[in-house]
Amino acid sequence: MASFPPHFLNDPIYVEEATAMLKGLVEAIPTLPTASRIRWFCDNTASIYILKRRWAKNIQLNEVIKALYVLCIQYEITIDYLYVPTQANIIDKLSRQPQNCLVRAKACAL
């Protein structure tokens, strides 16, 4: 089972969403071509708003946002944050249930 920092499950959802985004980006970087554009689908509008404006009142969240954007600058990555309704978010069930699994899709260019 994946290990998470002790605070992870007690933080507001937008902190969890941003942390998940950062972890996913770190894992994906070795497979991404230079100057990649990523679409991040999220069912939490507060998370999307905070990540688009690139700052928050929550100090811990600001650290996650900073790390995310440092990686984006370093690896020339652009992230498009897009809303998806919860019912259409196929990965959402996995984030709500403790499971020992990894779901991953290959990067593709359209």
C-alpha cells in the first residue's frame, strides 16, 4: 500500500489534490518529452482555482504549489487544469478507498 505523510488524510481536499498532482508529476517526468503539456482533470473546483492562481493561505499548500511549479519551469511543462464532474472522474473511486494499486496511462500526443 502506498505510504502517505501523516497529515495527508487529515488535510483539506485541495491540499490532497495538489499533493496528488505533485506526486503524479514527479512520477511522470522521466517519461515526458521536453515542453510537455499536461491536462489535469479534477472534480474539485477549489483545487483548480487555487492551482491556477498559484498561491493559497495554507502554508503547506503553498509549499506543494511551489514544488509543482518549480518542476514545471525546470522541465518546461505546462499544466491545463480542467474540471470534470465527479461521476465522470473514473479515478476518483480509487482516491477514496485505500487500495494497493497503481493506475497509469501512457502519455500520448494528439
